Amino acid sequence: MISIYTTGFNLEKININFDEVFSNWLVYANEIVLSTFQDEIKTTVDIISKSKFYDSGKIKVVGLKVDIENDVYWEGKLKNFALENCTNSVVLQCDLDERVSGDPKHFEVCRRSILDHDFSCSVMLPTMDLYEDLDHYINLGKKWYLHTKEGTFRGSVNWARKEDGSLDPEKSDTCELIDAKGNLIPCIANVEYSSNDYPKIIHLGYLDLDKKNCVNEFWGKIWNHRSSGSFDPEYKMEKVTSGDPRKKKHNLSKPLWPTL
């Protein structure tokens, strides 16, 4: 089976339906690991434990002490801590606003393909950013979602370090899939965007633009910190608005992702 690892924090400020999240993820995984801030473990467990899936024994919450105002690498460290606490040989990284889609049999083919190699490797999966409703999207992309656990880390690629050792934010978001030396993990397969049957990740972050702007209130300060080198608590991001010219209708049938 597969472990899905993720991060979650400030959950009391964000309305997340964890029954919906876990109902989808547990179709593909027999373990979910969520890392949060060390001082938010109790709050996080209190919120997540309201899900009917929490007592399944398949959901684990772990905490890491981070310094978001002084350490530009904290996000990668938090994701990596979730990865470290997975117990399966093949893992899948997802954010809480992402859903896994595709026939589980195809994911099993990808998992076996990864295990057939004697080195740390990954499978690149397509991702779709839904926009305003379940029928439209604004972007298709690909990411290192599915990979071996052994020999892999979440962090900054080695070429993203400046001569003085600081981070070049144009080259890293601190969450790349890397080896111990900071090299990108090789990709053994590149899954093309296709029908509902093929593996893909569906991003829901742009369905509710008011919620997206609320989330960006936090992330804008983090991204500005990486760029400027200083944490400005008053920094504001430009708001996401309706009517993006990239909006297109997709060809997927519903339901877009399976649930238990």
C-alpha cells in the first residue's frame, strides 16, 4: 500500500471537511501522516478527531518545532517530517486542498514500477487546478507526488543556495523532492493528463476565492519573507479575483475523484 503525507496548521482558522479529505485519500492509502507545528498538536488532533475516519488507526499526527519568522526553510522541514514518519516504502505527497483521482489499479502499476528500481525514484503525476466550480480549471501541471520513501527528502535543491548560503527563492520553494546531497530525485515515469482512469491530482484551492484569499493572507507573508529575507507581518498579497482568462471547461466525468 501507499502512505499519503501532508501538513496542516492554523486549522482552527480554515474550514476543512476532513471526512471528505480522508474518504478520498483512504481509497489509495492505508496510512495518512499529517505534520503540524509542535505547539498545535492538541488543537490539530481535536479538529481531525471529529472525522469518522480518525479512529481507523490509519491517521497519524506528528509535531515539529519550527520558526516561521526566522527560518525560510521551515515549510520543507515540516513536509519532510511527515515523510520521515511514513512506514510504507512508496509514499504520496498531497496538500489538504488536493484530491487523488484515477483508477487505484493504475496507481498500483506506478507503485510496483517504483519498487522494481534499486534506486530512489519518483513518478511524475499531472495536476489540475479547478477554478470556481467543479467543471472548470485554470491550469494543468505536473509534480513529484509519488515516490520511494528511502533516500528521499523534502527540502531545497542544492543549486538554490547562493554563495553566502542563503536561499534563492526563484529556484526553490524549500519543498523539492531531493536526495541527501540536494539533487532532484530522478523521475522514472511521466503520467500524461488523460481520462478519469489515469492517476492525477486535483487541486481545489481556487474553488472558493474568498477562502483562497484568506489562506493567502498567511502565505503572502511567507513568500515575501523568502524573497526579501525579512518577515513583514503587514505584507499583503494581491487578491485572487473571479474571471481569470485562463478558465476552461475540462473533459472529466463526475465524480472527479473516488470516495469510500
